Amino acid sequence: MPAAATASVNSSKREFSIEQTRNIGIAAHIDAGKTTTTERILFYSGVVHKMGEVHEGSAVTDWMEQERERGITITSAAISCNWTNATGPYSGIEHRVNIIDTPGHVDFTAEVERSLRVLDGAVAVFCAVAGVQPQSETVWRQMTKYRVPRIAFINKMDRVGADFFAAVESMKERLAAKAHPIFLPIGEEDGFSGMVDLAAMQAIIFDASDANGLSFETTEIPSDMLESAKKYHESLIEALADMDDTLAEKYLEGQDLTADDIRNSIRKATISLDFCPVIPGSAFKNKGVQVLLDSIVNYLPCPLDLPPMKGQDSRGAEVEVKADDSAGLAGLAFKLMNDSYVGKLVFFRVYSGELKKGTAVCNTRTGKTERISRLLLMKANDREDIEVAYSGDICAMVGARDVITGDTLCLKGKDLRLEPPTFPEPVISMSIEPKTSADRDKMTEGLERLSEEDPTFVVSVDEETGQTLINGMGELHLEIIRDRLFREFKVGADAGRPQIAYREAFGAACEGEGKFIRQMGEKSQYGDARIKVEPLERGAGVEVIDKTVDGAIPKEFIQPTLDGIIEAARNGLVAGYPVVDFRATLYGGSFDEVDSSETAFKMAGLFAFRDAMEKGAPLLLEPMMRVEVETPEEYQGDIMGDLNRRRGQILNVGSKAIIAQISALVPLAEMFGYSTTVRSLSKGRASYSMEPERFEEAPPNVVKTLKEKSYY
């Protein structure tokens, strides 16, 4: 049953109670139909009066020039709509649905990551022909990481080769998903004409004469589907009975189960992450989207259905943040966007309390106060001014200056840090040089603002050459950044070829000693540090710890020594790349009561690390990409041969109908320009996706080439 209104947590001024609020994301593999599904949701909920199309560049949530030109989503877009259910326990009750449409391309995975961090539920969109695709796996892992309840929408049921049940099976096999159909498709491909509601055991038949999909009829299940519907109805109830004792008791006693009994059980199981409802549809052909909207309200949680958000105070103690309008304000800044009209927009999820226009809030990272001059309800790149945002709301604020992604904003005096989203490290870089001194100033400002927006975009300067380097998640990522720099900030600049973000590591455990003895003017400097270094497994990170005893190094010089080790690790000895995955232990050294200083010990730590690396069989690591290619079978041999020539390791070869699915692990260095090659080899009929997998040791010829180019 719907949660009863709780006076203690809802402000009397709210238009929609917390129970009537749904914060959801639409996430999937590229080209599965996320943006088209979002467009249909906006049309049926009355936000827009004409459906936009991705291929025409008219989709509301794809508002950037680059998105409309390429037909892909690049930045997550927030938009709100209202929906009144036609079915289920919430029937006739209007709800507010806040939606974030996320990108599908792996280069923009950070947009998905930060969106899922603040959402209560998600719709995972799958292609009925391809089933689970590589980026489907990535977004599913991200949903699991943040414990986001989800619904699966099997889209493109109208396409040739559509197979609803095969798509559900691929979810179970590749995602280990607890996926269960709650609607069955009536027909497939051109014959997709309706759906069977397994909770109500009724059929929904689409009106073929209504191109907008507004008309449909609820009727008896067609006789040729009745047996299949009964089978899946029983299977659904048995699955729910394993998770819901009340439903199980009724079922075992032979009592009649109402449609709402089943729906309430689906809701409970979905919110507990024990169940994933699966719905067929065709967003492009306007079929099944109203059913999806009803299911979003019926089965995805409101903020009160989820455990309180957890944070920490300055002492590291756990603090709970409950959805309650009467509590003190607390929320998370999860996205920044530069707007040409209002300046910096900060997207904000309110977890507790109320945020009013003109309020002064505290950023607990900086300790500074930020005054919020305007509050906005976002509708993609349009916006609506609001006076107040309540618990559970997602809004944008104007006026906050010193705020970055992941900052906690709350009432002054509140001791709280909410967990920020985490982001992968960049794997590719490109040099960029301004054409004139005027361009240099504009470029500096543009890069600063773009790096504020995107945590996976990092700007650095090569210490040897003085070149400005932009670092990102892939070729497309850097191409979009460069394009925005030219268009939005009017920068004239030349960009170099993309470069790989290699890493270095220790091949063996070792020890190192560093002594810094210098005469600087009239003052001498003395520092002596000894360290042990152990390689750690890939992805473990860097640990630098102090285990000195008996005052071998005075306490005030310990941290400078550790800082020196960390600084030295930024430039390895193989080719000058950062050193990763090691534990460095400072265990000894010596000092001079007169000549020792923080500077001397920092340099001693730096020298000790370099000494250790010379003895530690240093390795060069290169980023490996998981590449998934889907191609007609006649081109399979050519494509596999090309991947082998690129030093690829073929991991798996599968097939679906006449399409071969090739999975391989390939060095990023070998993948430049691959899109042109794969089109050429398949006469334009193959498609591929690529995402970072891990770092592996580079072969000797790569090491030799990089050493020849390196200054180290």
C-alpha cells in the first residue's frame, strides 16, 4: 500500500509530499534508447507537446550543440514532470518524478556515476535485439555500488530480431540480475501490438491508428497467450513468495491474490534489491511508456522508503541524515554546470530540511559560507525559479562560488560530510597550445571552468616542456572538451595527438636510502631516510607509512619525508610516468640537531624513493581496454585478425542470430582510429564499444620507444 502521509516529515507548504516524490535515472548502453524513452515520458506527462527525436537533434534533454550534432548524450540532464497513475495502489494520485537522463558512452561514465549517487531509483534500458551490452554491465555495476533499486525496460520490441525472453535471460546470465517479467509482450517486431499485465492478468492492446500512442484498451488476454500468461503469472508469484511472507501465506492457503497484493509485493522486493521487474516496450513507436511511468511510481522508492543517508562528522563518527523537512538542511552538490546567462549552476540533492532562496549555507569541506541567490527547478537547459526546495528534491542553485562536485552543504554549525561520488582516473591526454596571448587567458579560464564541471577531466602542465595537457577518459571525451573550448569560450588553440596515460610500478620488493647533505650559503642541510618498498596488486593504490622507532627521525620531520616519497612517485624512472600500487615504509634514518630541516628530509625521502626504484625492477604499465564488437558473421575473421594485430587478447566469441559478438582486451595505444578501421572492415555494418579494464605490463618494444622519447 502507499506510504501514509507523515505530518512530521512533510512541510505543509509542499506541493508534493515526500511520499509522492520519485528521483530516478535513465541509464543504459549507448543507443539503447534512453533519451527517446525520456522524451516519451515528457510527452505523456505533459511537459512537452511534441515528441523530440534524437536523430533529428530535437530531443529536449540533448540540448548541447555537440549532442545534437552527434546524436548522443554527453552530459546528464535533469528534468521534472508530474504523473498520475492509471493502475495500482497509487491510482489517481499525482506524483512528482525528477528524472536524470544519463549518457551511454563510456567516455562520460562520470555523469552516470554522480547521478546514481543522488538518485533513489533507476530505469535500466536494454535493447530487445542486443540484450545486455558492455556499457549495460558498467551502469548495472554502478547501480549496485550505490544500492539503487531498478526497473528494466526492454526497449525496441518493434525491431527485427527483437526477443524479449532472450534479453531477460541475458540479464540473468551476464548481470546475475534477479530479473522477472511483470508484463509480457503480445507479438514481436512488426507484430508488437500489446502487453499482458501479469499482476492483473489483463491485456493492454495498443491502438494501431493512434501514432502518438495515447490510446490503448484493457481487455481479456488473447487465447493464444493465455497458457503462457498463466505460467509466467505463477512463476512471478512463486518468486515473490520467497521474499514476502504475507504473500506466501495467502498463496499457500489458496487465498485469491489481488493485483494490488502482487504489486505491493513487487514494490517491497524491488526496493530491497531482491527483485528487478522487467517491462517490454518500444519508446520510438510510442508503445508501453505509460505502463513504464505507472511502474516507476508503483515500484521505485520515495526517499522515505530507503535507509537514511549516512555521513561522517569531523571525528569520523557516523551521522544519519533522514528525509524530514523539519530537520536541519543537509544535501550534496553532485554536478556543476557553467551557464552563459546565470554563471555557475550547482545541482543539489536535498537530503533533509528545506533550502530557501537567499539562505546562507555552510560548505563543510571549506568551512566557508555560501549565499544562495536563486533556486531553480531544471528542465534540461530551461529552468523555473522556485522559492524553496524540500527534502528529497533535486534542484539547481545560483550564487555558490567555492563549491566542487561532492561537497556537502548544510546549516552553519552542522558537523557533517556526506560521501562524495568516486570517479575513475583519466587514461588519455592531449597537449593544447593557445595561438595568441589573448587566447592564453581565455583558455586558462575555459579549462578551469570545464574541469570544475567534469571530475574526470584534469588539466596539468608538463614540467619539462611547459606544455598544457588535458587528460580525460577517451578520444571522444577530449574531442568534446576541445570543441567546447573553441565554441563556448572562443579560444584559438592547436591540439596535439592524444597520448596514453601510462603508469609505472615496482616489479620486486626493495629498499632505498636517501641522503641530502648540502651547503646552502652559510647554512648546512642534512637529512637521511631509509625506506622499504613492496609492490601491491593492480589497483590497490599507494600506501606511505611511518614505522620509525627510537626517534631515528624527529617527529616534526616524518611528514616532510613521507611527502618527499609521494612527490617522487609522481615521476617514475622508466619513462617519467606516475608510480602506482606500492607500499613504502619509512623505517629509519638519521638527523643532525643543527643542520636538519623539513626541506632536507623532504629531499631525503625523494632520493630514497628514487634509489629504491632503481633496485626494484621497475615496470611500465599500459591501460588495457575491454573492446566489444558486434558484426555480421561474414566479417568476424577479418575483425578478429585486426584485433590480434593490435596486440589484442580475444576473451570470448559468441553469436546471436547472424551477429557475431567479439570480446577482447586491447592496449589503448593500439586503439586510435579504430572506429574508421572497423567500419572499413565491415562495410559500415559493425559497431563497437570500449571501456577501461585494467593496467598491464607493457612489452619491451613499447618501453624502449617511450624511453627514447622520455627525458628521464
